[in-house]
Amino acid sequence: MASNKAHHATGFAAGVIAAAVVARIGGGGSFHIGVVLSFIAGVSGSTAPDWLEVAWWSRARRLWITHRTLTHWGVAWVALLAVSYHWLGRSGYAAPAFGFACGGVMHLLADWPNPLGVPWVARRHSLNLWNSGHCDLIVVAVSWVVAFFVGEHFWLHGVSVLRFLKVG
């Protein structure tokens, strides 16, 4: 499992990705409120698989479900991502749902290298790259590189910023 700080940092990257996609697809609505909502939901969704496990309705605030089971199930998060993407521009709820799903998928991707793994389809799968809390910088850096290129493609319509940075 990535650390809580890593999930927040990758959540901001997921929010940028979601906002870029929503802005390009046209799910922003009037005054682009959908873009803002997708960003906020992306940040929130990046920690959702963990806080959805907590029994908020009880005083003990214990887990009501085993960690990395149903709330970390990849099929559900990818399905929410696909359905909300399909409804972008047609429903006011699609933009925040898309951002939330982007954050949730980013959370799963950050947890995947851990030996405990993530239940993508039927059982847990792990990349077995490092133990919990180690190499968070790599996970955060990769998420922001992806956010940069997605943002560049969707907001700048494929005009490469890197081309302008070449010297000579």
C-alpha cells in the first residue's frame, strides 16, 4: 500500500487528468463547474478505497469490510470510469463521477506494486516490486508524468510542449 501522502499526491494528479478529460469532452457545463467538480472528486476518489472501508456510522470507526477487498475491486472502479466517461456531456453527475473513478483507479495503481496486491478481477494480483510505503516517490512521479502528458494532449490538443523546450 502506498502511504496516505502518496495517495493524496497521486490524487491531485488524478484530478488533473479528470479535469483535462472533462474539459475536452465537454462535460464541464456552464462556467466549467464540471471541470472543477471532476478535479475535486479525483482528489477525493484517490483515498476512497480506504475510507469506504471504515464504518462511519459506528462510534468505534472500525473497518466494516476487510482491507483491500470489495472497495479495492478493480472491475467496479473501471466500470464506474467507463460509464461516467460515456455520460460526460449528457449528465451533470458524470463529471464528478468520472473524477471520483479516476482517483479510485489511481489509488489501485498506487497499491498494485505492493506484495499484498489489488483484486483487479477475481483475486488479488501484485507486481511485487516493493513493500508498503517504500518507493512512494516513484509512484507519485509516474502519476504526475502521466498527468502532464494527458493534460498536454487534452488541453493543448496534442501540441507538444516538449518540442518548444528543445534547444538548438
